Amino acid sequence: MRGRGDDGRDGAGGRRDLRILVGAVGLSTMGDHAALTALVLLVHEGTGSSPAVAALLVGLWGPVVLLGGAAGALVDRVENVRLLVLGSIGQAAVVLAMAVAVTPLAALLLAPLLGVGIAVVQPAEFALVPAAAGRVPVAAAGGHVESARYVGMAAGPLVGGGLAAAGLVRGALLIDLATSLVVAVAAGRLTARRRPGAAGARGRARARDGLVALAGDRVLATALAGAVASLLVVSATVVALVPFAAEVLGAGGAGYGALVAVWTAGMVAGAAGLARRVPARAHAAAALAAVVAQGLGILAGAAAAALWAVALAYLAGGAAQGLKNVLLRALIHERVAPAVHGRAYAAYNAARNGAELAALFTGAALVGLLGPRATLAAAGAGSAAIGLAALLALRPRALPLRLRPAPARPPA
């Protein structure tokens, strides 16, 4: 990683900026997931319709998929701190409108506007990491950011679910509103700056350049293709885990919550504790090995008969997922030109979210056809097989040139 921000200042604020960015990501994620949990319960209880809940999720994440190219181009044209501030304020305005109405219809109509904000804010945050990290290695900085995100993902549903159960959906939305405003203020205090490159400044940052950058690097393309393909099957676990924990294991909602918490704890451990121990030359191979380990964790959990055994398998699977996520982001930072970081990440994020949305629908069909245990087993085995295939395809390409034997010199 370069030691200078894109504006040329060494360290761009050093660890202070990284702490601000990490705190902003964790706080924003907590508020967003608190609101999302409350909105899901509001729509489910208000309509009694699973398709309505699916429509809410598609409305929220669909813009990330559909607008990925345009959002990435915007990130590479406009100074990123300004985008974070404006994006957070825009999200706060949408949440305020939801809090005023507090109806399923308002949630369904306004969810796509929140999705537009997410489509812009996420690549801007990603592109800022190297500048905010200063001299901290990019994988270590990314591990801190992802750990904060996972803590927010764990805390948010607890807050939102508890408030919604008490009939305080508006309270959960107001918490999201408050965290969005705090994030806007925190982002404004960053001294790190990622300014648009020459092409972006002239308005020629093409949306497709992100996909071209990812596909043009064979190591990066192989690693990302394997990871995204695995999501097409492994994300079916989101649908299957609830009936598996509640009905097959007989652990009820508390058992489901425990498994989600254990998986998230594993993600934090993988992101914060494991990622920084992987040398840069092994990031691609280690990321795909983590895809294999994540699938095997789900497969082992599906084969277990007791909740504690499933929890152990899920702790390992979650650690593998956290490691994978950090290493894939580090790969994009390392192997893509800084001027294209916004578009490259937006392209990857669009592919990732598209695969996850598709898996939600296939997972629902598989649970009805095979049952929850068999669906989890198929998802885990399929993910591990895809990761292994990509790893085997990657190995001949992943060896750095300096590790290959030098040609023999003729004798003097």
C-alpha cells in the first residue's frame, strides 16, 4: 500500500482518520440494521405477506445492483468525504420521512431511495480506506473497518427487534436518523482526502471501467468470480437457517439468534485477527481457501444434531467469511489503480448483492423442496466446491514473478 493519500499528504491524518472511519462504519451499520429489522417486522405484521418483505429487501438492495456502475463513476469523480457527508444526510432525510409515516406502504415506497444512498456511500467509504489508513497496511485497516461493520450488524437487529417488539418502530428509525447525522459530522472531520483522478476530473470516468479493471487482472478476476459464484449457493442459508434452528434442532427463535450471533462473532475474529497475518502475495489464494472453509463450516453445521455442535461449526465458518471479505477488499485496493477504486468496488458490490438476492429466492424454493437441513448441506457443499475449483484455477497464476526460479546463468 502507498504511504500517501491521493492528495499527496503522507499518512493523511494517520490513525486518527482510521479511527474516525472505523467508528463511522460501525455506527452507521448499527443504525441501518436496527431500522431494517424494524421495517421488516413492520411490513410483515402489517401485510402478513412474505412477498411484501421480499419486495422491501429488493427495493433496498436493488439500487446497489442496478446503479453500481453509475455510483462508482460518481465516487471517482467527486471528492469522497463530501460524498460521505451528503450521502449520510440524504439517508437521514429518507429515514425521517419513514419515521413520520411509519406504515408498510411508506417503507416499501421509500426503500429504493435508501438503496440509492447505500449504492453511493459504500464505494466512497471503500475508496477512502487507503487514504485514511496512512501507514497502516491496507489489509489491517480493512480488517478494522470490517470488524466494526460486523459489530454493528450484530447490535443493530437486537436494538431494532427489541424496539419493534415493544411497538416502537419509530424509535428504531429515529436511532438510524441520529446515527446517520453523527456519521455525517464524523466524516466531515476526516483530514484524509481521496480526490478524483485526471479522467474523473474531466468527467470521463466511465461506469464500465470498474468491471474492465476487475476482469483485466487474471488473479483478481479469478478470486472475485469464485467468491461471487459461491454466493449464489451459500446465501440460500439465510432462508434455511430459521426453520433449521427453530424446527429441526428444536431451539426456537433463541437458537436462531444464538447461531447468528456466533457466526457474527466468528466474522469479527476472522476480519480483525486473521486477515493481517496473511502476506500480501497470498491474499487471493487465502481468500478462496476461506470460501472453501466457509462452505465446509455450513456443511458441518448441517450434519450436526446438537445446537452446540452447529455453533462450533458456525464459529469457524464465520471466521472464514470475515477473512474472505477483508482479503477480497484488500485485493481490489492492491491490484486496481487508485483512480478506479470507486468503480471497481461498485462493480464488485453490485455482483455480490445481485448473487445474494438471487440466492434468497432459490433458497426459499430449495427449503420447500428439500427441507432446511438438506438445503444447508447443499449450500455448504456447493460453496466449498466452487471455492476449491477457483483455487485450483488460481494457483498457477497467483505465484509472484519474484518467486519463480530465475533462469540459470551460463558458466563464466
